Amino acid sequence: QVQMMESGGDSVQAGGSLRLSCITSGLTYDHYPMAWFRQAPGKEREGVSCTSWNGGSSWYSDSVKGRFTISRDNARNALYLQMNSLKPEDTAMYYCAAQSRSYGNKCLIPPERADFVYWGQGTQVTVSS
């Protein structure tokens, strides 16, 4: 049984930083490109960042480029998202997700929700002005 558990969400002021973590089990973790998505109330879930199976290539949405950094530790079956210079518009539930292996070991660009097969339950990030 695949499990994915996010943590690290919190309430912070604008300009602050957070580090999200996602710990996985039950899957051959280093076979999967991994991504972070987010969903704000009343909005579609959107891809924020994605990294290839070994972290060798990554993608960021324009809204977070230069502020967020995705990383992974395959030895720990873990995915991370370092978020700096947070803005109120970053407020959302953040989800980690594993991309279907049907597409190989690199991220589809941009990441689309339908292409991901495993999801965590989410961790809430709230940024106040």
C-alpha cells in the first residue's frame, strides 16, 4: 500500500520561509518523478514544481521560480520543498504527488493532475500580509 505524508505547513508572515517534507512508503520511490501541487480555496489544483527520478532536472511554475526549491532524497524516500520569500498568494493546501511511470523518469511539463497516480493528504500553508 502506497502512503505519502506531507508535513511542514504552517502559518507565516509574508517574506517568511517554510520547508515542506513528503515521506513515502510502499512504492519504488526512485522510479518516480515527483511533484508538489497546491490548491487554494475555490481554485484548481496547480503544479508548483516537479523533479525527475534522481533530482537531475526540475521545473517550477513562473509564480514560484526563484523562491521555491524542490529536492529529493531517494535514500529516505523523501521529497522536499523549500519555500522562501513567501507571499499571501502562496496560501494553499500543498500536496506531494508521484507521476505515473508510463511517462518515464522525467517530469511532464507542465505537470498535470491527471498524470499523477499517488497523492498525499496535503499540508496547509497560510501566508499573512
